[in-house]
Amino acid sequence: MSGAVYFISEEAVVKRAMSDDTSKAQLSIECQIYDRLGLHPSTTALLGSQQDMVILERLQYTLRHRLHELRGRDERPAAADKLRWALQIAE
């Protein structure tokens, strides 16, 4: 596990590395991946970084949340949504 995520606002979260060296190294690699990817519509945005932590865009709704909402209304995801999700996974 590379770190723990903390809510800081409606728009952002902070991910801090655990105290062990492995966790710090994993978070450093994660930060490098965000830097290399740049802005991409299928990933959260890296808003900033400091030693042993990154500031990330906060997702407004997780897929799990969206599916629970649909279930509560006794609905199923639209075929177009399922296809879009499958394509996003394949990217």
C-alpha cells in the first residue's frame, strides 16, 4: 500500500506515504506515473506534490456510487455506459 488518502476539500484529496521506506518509494513511483501521463480524461489529475505526499483531484462519483444509485432506482446501466466503461478499462 503506497499511502493513506485524506479528504481536504470537495475538489482535492491528499495521499500521504506511510512511514516505511517501501510505501515512500511506491508513492514516489506513483507521482512519476502521474507526471508521465499528464492530464488524461480517464485518470485523476495530479494537482501537486511534496515530500511523502501527493495532492490529487477528488473524484465526484465513483463507479460503485453510480451503480448503487442505479440499483436503488431498480435500473441497469445503459449499454452506451457499459461500452464506455469497458473501453476506459482497456486503455
